[in-house]
Amino acid sequence: MARDPALEPVPEPSANAGSEPDRLPPDLGQEPSPEDEIDKKYWEQCLSDAERAEADWRSRGRDIVKIYRNEGQYQSTASPRRKLNANQTFNILYSNTEVMQPAVYGKPPTPVVRSRFVKKAAPPQPMPMPPMMAPPPPMGGPPGMQPPPMGGPGMPPGGGGPPPMPPPAPIDAGAGAGIDININAQGLQPPPPPPPAPPPMMPPDPGMMPPGLLPLPMGMPAQQDIETAASVMEKALEIVLDDDVSHEAIRAAVKDVLLPGRGICRVRWKPVIEQQPVPDPVMGGDLSLPGAPEPLQQDVKVWETVNDEYVYWEDVLFDPVRQFADGSWIAFRHLFDKASLLSEFPDSEELSRLKDLNKLDELLRWTEESAAKNAVGGGGALKTADKLGDVIKKAMVWEIWNKTDRRIIWFIRETSGICLRVDEDTLQLANFFPVPKPLLAVTTTDTMLPRAYYDLYANLAADLEETSQRISNLTEKIKVRGGYNSASREIADILTAADSKMIPVVGVDMLQGGLQNHIWIVPIVEWVNALRELFLARDQIKQAIYEVMGISDIMRGATNPHETATAQRIKGTMGVGRLSDQKQLVANFVRDLVRMKAEIIAKNFDAQTLTLMTGEDVTPEVFEILRSDFARTCSIDIETDSTVELDETLEQESNAKILMTMQGIMTGAAGLLQLQILPPPMVMQFTLELIKMMLHPIRNSRGVIEIIDDFQEQLQAQIMAPPMPPPMMGPPGVPPPGGQPGAPSGPPPGSPSPAMPGGGPPMPPMNGALQ
């Protein structure tokens, strides 16, 4: 780091320095740029090692793509490679690919974001005590206990409460017989322990907390905020996925995994930045410098979005490791023409130097065609690159994502290596890389390089192609050919006549042996029998290929009318089971893409952008849940619905079963209420929890679950609400508070007063409640 010479002066030259000039310490010189710190030789070696590791797989992948496109079949084992035939008779690769692609990915993903856990009802709490009743005058109590002052009979409700009760004197064991236990049952606090006496206990403020709700632990978000965060994230993902870009990118990646064996998509965050005037915080309006004609400008993000981008399988290099999680870098290949190269990297000193020396054309050695036809990187460019004429030449730039220091390096391999720019990690993804684990065909644990599905049945496909060619050749030879007696011209007309046309033959009775002895047809029975055997052999080869790939007759739309429904169901189940691994791989790939987009939205989108996108009120509490990796991961779950077309009949049957189960739950709850085995509030809570458990896995059930949650909170509040105190009995002749004027109050005249438990004197009539 550079230092200020005024604060840290340059040290004096040492006496033994001799005649050598003094050198400044390294930290006083110019600070090196991030581009200068890049080891170009190291990255060139990394890219070269990855190319060598994938060379054979890429060569075979290009041959498989040509077979799929019916551009010819090649023999990959011969050196040099030899073209077997220009066109295929039976392209089984195309057939299998077109059957498997919709079976493993059939429709765009739909995000499903919800609270990770169903909201639990608050545990039952002890019933709150009613308001404290006024104690009677001391009678038989322990000596020294002073009762608090009592309110008069006409004390209005809500009036000032009594002063706090002083600590009572110690009570001996024999003095407790005369204490009124009904007073403590009405809500008085038990006596505190002996000295040191605590300060007087003030009555709790009833407005501090709603009844029935416990305080949340520190740092725990409210359930309503969690539900709002889940709703915001789901709506935002629906908006960014509501186009064909992501769908087509995933389709292309799935086709790549079915052909060469590896499919890749990456996520792109695209903020829209505009120049806007800087507001003046003091005077208002736009801020401008004195004498400046225009106000100051600043970059303002006015909109932002995130989507998926397809990556061509030859435009990426991976760190050659065994598992994807062990890789430390990923490199993407890009082609830039001269104008786009200068506009994308305007601050590159190397580009500026080459431009000043008129050597920028040394980097423009590639075209789209040459880059596609060559192996990735390809060593040098085509030898005819200088003779391409008017074709636009481009520079090949590598975008290297280095996980070690979480930086992005833009690197050109030509001219001994040029580092154009080093970017910081702006996406802030947990796994750093902008791609999920790629789709891989046939893999093992010893390498990340896949093997194409076609290689599993390549020999069978060659046998199938040979059999199909023999069928074509034999069919071409099977023709109606023969000879006839040239003495009768009518016989020739018979051989060439149209259907249902009768040809008159003169002198048939004069022909020796009849007309059949004067016509000879070349026999084709043996050829037809051979053709029948070839068709049977081809069907057996196809069936062997379908068994290898797990494609059943039902999936291909072929069935035998003589088979039973059970046999066809077994075939369909077998096909679905064999392709379940491929379906799960694609589903996980799509889910990881959606989760990466959700992570970018949570970490980079502003609250204002989310509010405009979703229509939800993104409060600071909700925004904090989205911003925090820990809170977001622990609070909400991000999934996708099935990316395979579902059977509507099966879906309707499943929903009908759920509704029937809910009806059974409601019927059982009604029976429990009638039997009165459990208290009604407990039965209602139990029933609502069962209903939420059934509805939680169903899509579009968030609204119903929120209604049930609100109802549970209301029910809990009603349960925990303090009961209304019974009407207080005043002195004889005084009506009770809220009673009818003239209504009798207190015990009937002449009846004895109730006695105190423990043999104390009779209890005097209560004259009011403490407020």
C-alpha cells in the first residue's frame, strides 16, 4: 500500500551503500494493478491441461452431433478417422433423443417458495387470573399483617389501583390456619421469601403484550414476515422466469446432455444503469458546481433482472478434477470483434498499447465458424485466418472464474497472454460459480468427464444401420420381371396392362400348353422370405437398444393390441422407472438454477425494485430476511414444481383423495366435540394442525394456510383472554355493580354468613374489586 511521504519520510541512505543510488522501499512505489498480479503462465497451463483432458471427449462429441444431424457416421477408433457413409438409413440416435427429451424435461419450471416449516400453534399457557378482589378486613390473620386500603363500594371500573402491598411479616406455621385461601386463588401474588425483601411489585401493564402471545426469541423473525418474504421471492421468480429465454436455455442444455453428454446453463444479473442528476440535499433540485453548465451526474440503477443463459458445450472449460465441488476455476470462451473489444475493456493498458502500435489485429484471429470447428482453444487459429477476406475477425477472450480469491479474470491467450481486466465478485453466490453442477450423461466417481449415451449402444446402432441398408438393397431388387412368347403381342400387353383391364388374346386355343406356358415370372419368394427375416432382425436390434436406454413401447406410442392392460401398465412403469434418474438430474439442475436466481435477487435487488415487481410491501424486517443468508435459508424453502408434464387424471385423483381425507378429519373432529373427550379448544387446534399438514405440500395453498393461521391466533387470543369476573356482592341493600336497580343482593336475610376454611370467623360480604 502506498504511504504518505509527509507522514513517513524517506529513510536516509546508509553509510555502507557505496556508490549505488538509493532505492525507495517497494511500498513507496506505485501500487501494482490487479492485472499485473495475474500469473499469465499459470493460467495458460491450466487451460492447456483442461484441453488435453477433454480432447478425446470433445472429438467424439462432435461426431455424435453429426450423426444426430444425419451428416454422416464416422469411425472414431480409426486414425485418421474414416467416414463410413454419407447418410444414415435408420437414425436411431435422433429417434431416441426426441423421445427422451420431452420425457425428462417437458415444460418451463414454476417456482414454489414457501415457509420452510408449517407455523406451529403456540403451546397452551396457564389461564390468566381475573382481577384481584378486595380482601376482607383482617380477622384471624397473622399478627402484624396490614391489608391494603380498599376501594369504596362505588369505585368505578378502570379507576386507580391500590398502592403496592408492603412485604408481609414472617408467618409462623400455626398462624396459617386463619388465612383466606380464596384470596390467593383470585390472583394475589404469593408472599416473597424472607429478607432481603424485594422492591414492591407493580401490577403488569396489560397493554404491553396481547393476550395469548409469547415474546419471540431474540433474532427470530415473525411468522408473518417469513410468509411475506416467501411471497415476495416467489412472485419475483415468476416474473424473471416469465419468458422463453430460460426455457429455451434449459432445453438446449438438456439436448446437449443427450448428445455429447454435458449440458450447461449460467445465470446472468442484468442491472439497468442510467445517468441521472445528483440531487441537492440542501437547496433542492439538481446539484451543480459553480460555473458548470450542466448538473453533476451519477449512475442510478433504475431496473434489474436475472435470467438463464445457455452455454455451448465447447465454450467452457472445467478444472480437471474428480468432482464438481472440488474444482477451483471455470473458464468461459467469448468472441469479441474489434469495436466490442475496445468498448468492453476501455481501461486495459495492454489493449491501448497494442492499439497505439497498430498491432491490435494480432488478437483478431478467429471467426464464429473457425471457433466452432476447432477444439476449444484449438491451439493456434486456422492457417487461412489471414485470407478470410471480408469475414469479420474476432478475438477469443476467456472469462476465468477463480474460486480461490473469488475474482473474475478476463484473459487472452494470444501474444503470450494478456490480462484485460480483473473483476470482483458482484453476484456474491454461496458457491461463487455462476453455474450449477452441469448435467452429465454417464459418469463415474473417478472423473468429471461424461460418456455420451450414444456410446452405450453404438455397436447396436451400427448393426441396425447395416441391417437397414440390406433391407433397402434387397427391397430394390425385388421387382416383377419375366419373359413371354413374342409370337403373341397380346401377352406383352397383359404384363403392362392396368388394374382390372382385360386384354383379348387371339388364338389362345392354338397355343400349346395354354397361356401359362408362354409367360415366365422371375421367382421372388426366396427374396421375400429373406426380407422378412431382415425385418425381424431389425426389430430385435431396436428392442435391444430400447432395453439399454430404458425406453418402453408405451413411451414411444407403440403398443400391441393383443396385450392386456396390466402388461401395458408394467411397460409404462418400467420406462418411467428407468428414466427416473435422468428426470431427477434435470429437476435438480433446474432447481439449482432457480435457487441461484433467488440468491441473486435477495443479495442484489433493492427493496424498491422488489416492491415494484411483486406489489408486496417489502418492510425492513422482510428485506432483512431476504438479505441474510442464514435467515433466508432457515426460514423459506425454494423449490420448483415438476418439470415433466403431469397426467391431469392422476393429479385430479390426488386432489380428490386429499379432499376426502380433509372431510374425514372434519367428521372426526365433530365426533370428538360431541363426545367431549377433549376440551373444544384443543380439538379445534388439533383439527387445524391436521388440515395444514395436508395442505402444505399442495401448490397455491398459501392463502388457505394463512387464513388458518389467522384463525388459530384469534382462537388462541380468545382462550387466553381473562374471563369476566362474577358480579360482586355488596352490602345489604346496595345493588351490585351493573345489576338491576332494586334487585336483591347478598345472602337472603337471616342466612348465616359463610365460614372461613380452617375454622376462622365468618367471611364478611365483599364490597368491590381492586382496580
